Amino acid sequence: MRFLTRNLIWKLFALVAAFGVWMNVASEPELATIVSVPVEYNNFPKDLEISSSIVDSIDVEARGPAGQLRSLNDSRIAAVVDFASVKAPGQRTFTLTGGQLKLPRGIELIRTIPAQLRYQFERRITRAVPVKIVFSGKAQADISVAHFDVEPPDLTITGPESHVLKSKPLEADPFDLTGVTGDTSRKLSVFAAEPEVRILDAPQVTVKIRVRPGR
């Protein structure tokens, strides 16, 4: 009994305050809103890659008390897609539910837009691809490029199998001949034109040119 009556005034005050908060929330109108949230991916399969477009955000339509909805944008929620079930190449569909969003208490999920995500998974492979060299500008009128060497001549790329197999030669930045008066060499950055593949080696080559008298 003494435990129940200890600090009775403060306990009553806390009870009244809690009741007031509850009344305030309960009296708020229920509204609906649509917010954009990021998509996060968990348990990405080893040795597989997504060859289709990757969705980085979705729209979430939800409803709840007006006050809580206003703070939804600041709650840092995300749709978490789990790839643990993906074990082999192929097409997989993932249905988005409230369990993947973990909305704040009192907020109800109406729908997500889109409601499902579908991805094409492929084996990750590597391949050596030649580097294409182009020249720009003009050397002095009395010289021209007789020969050039590229080191290394190939770079290794990796990515989804279909994209790696059809990948075209990599593109080096243009070798500007303006002001060239004799044999010279330059380091050039190399660009992979297909966004689905990436260069494993350092993305640069050294180009050495030999010149000859012009005609």
C-alpha cells in the first residue's frame, strides 16, 4: 500500500499527462499520404549480379493520425528486400509488405508503388577487353603518327554474364596531338561505356607514340 501511495501526486500528474496525450492523438483526424522511401537490399547472393534495372526508391501510401503522418518523412524508414532465397541465376519477384517497411506504430500501410520488384540475376564473370585509342587535335604539319603502343593493351572487366560477353572495346580518353613534336607517351583514363560492367584493373593505360616526318 505504501508503494502505491508513494509520490502519489507525481504519479497522478503523469497519468493525467498520458491521458491528455492519448486524447490529443485520438482526436486527431486520420489522413493518408504518399512518401518516397529508399529501397535497401540484404543478403546479396555471392557470385551473382543483377542484370536488370535496380530500383532505388518506391512510393509508400499510408494512413494514420495527422501528427504522426507529418513526421513520417523524418522517420528514416526504408523498404528492405532480402535476397537470401536467391541461389541461382534467373528471374525473381519480391512482393513488398508492411513487414519490410517497419512503419511507426499507429501508421497503416495502404500500398506500395510498385507493389512488387522483379530482378534478373546472372552469373558474375570476367573477361579481358581491348582498349580503343583515338587521336584528337593536330600535330605539327611536318610530322604524323607512325606507330603507337598501348600498355596494357587489354583490361579486365566484370559484371553480369550477358553484359560482359557483349561488351565492346573500352574507350580511352582521346590522345591530344596538339603541340606534339616527337616521340612521346601519356597516361590516359579508360571508360566503360556500359554501366552494368566495371573495370577490375586500374582504369588507365599508357600510350606511347612514334612519329615520322609528314609528307
